[in-house]
Amino acid sequence: MLTTSLLAERFQNFGGSSDQISLSSRPCSFRQLRHRHHTHTFSDSTPHTGQTGRNTGKMGGLNLEVFKFGMYIMFPIGIMYYFGTNLDSRFSVPEFWPKPENANRIPLERDEIEAELQRLRARRLYLREKRLGEQGGQQQPRDQQE
């Protein structure tokens, strides 16, 4: 139990005025003091009016719970919908992949396959002759030095 003088001092620290409290040395609780003078509580910003109806300091009811549940469900779904739709235009890099005209085409017809094999043979032979020519050119000075 606190005396009213200590309670009055604490009450003044929270914005109350001392003329609302009678400063007697009789012990009392803060609840009795608040009820006697109809002052504001520290946790409630509305004055105590003595009404026994709906309590405004209570938490929200069913509507608040339904709203919170809806937010918990719809927020992730909304995020997934926003980032999951229209992916081709949102996250594409222009001209990243080569165009079909510039890409290598796999020959499917017999004539195309034979033409591709002849091209590869000719390229291989050309590179072989070039390589032998370079090696032969390097070997000639060695032969001349001996």
C-alpha cells in the first residue's frame, strides 16, 4: 500500500495536477484514488466515466480476428500472384538468346546430312594441311642448320 502523498507525486509525473488529489497520510491504493477523483489512468487515455457498457480498453473482437486471418492468407497469395504473372515480359533480357536464323541448325534430311559431312571433312582437311604446313616450315630451318 502506498500513501496518497507518494501517489500524488507519481500522478503529477504523468501529467496530473495536485489539486485533484487530497494529500492525506492515510494509506490507500491507486485504484481507490483514481475512482475517488475520476482521473485518467496511465494505460487508458479516456477518463473513467463509471459506465458499465462496452469496455473500450478491450482487444478487438471477431471482426478484427477475421480481418487478421484474411491478411495472413491473402498477403502471401497476393505477393505470389504479383511476382508470378507476366514473367516473360518482366524478367526477360532482350536479345539474350540467339535468333533462329543465327543459331546452328541440326540437319534432318539425308541430303542436308551429307552436305554437312562434306563441309566438316573439307574443314578438317584444310586445318590438317595448315598444321602440317606450319610444322614443315618450322622443320626446314632445323634441317638447314644441320
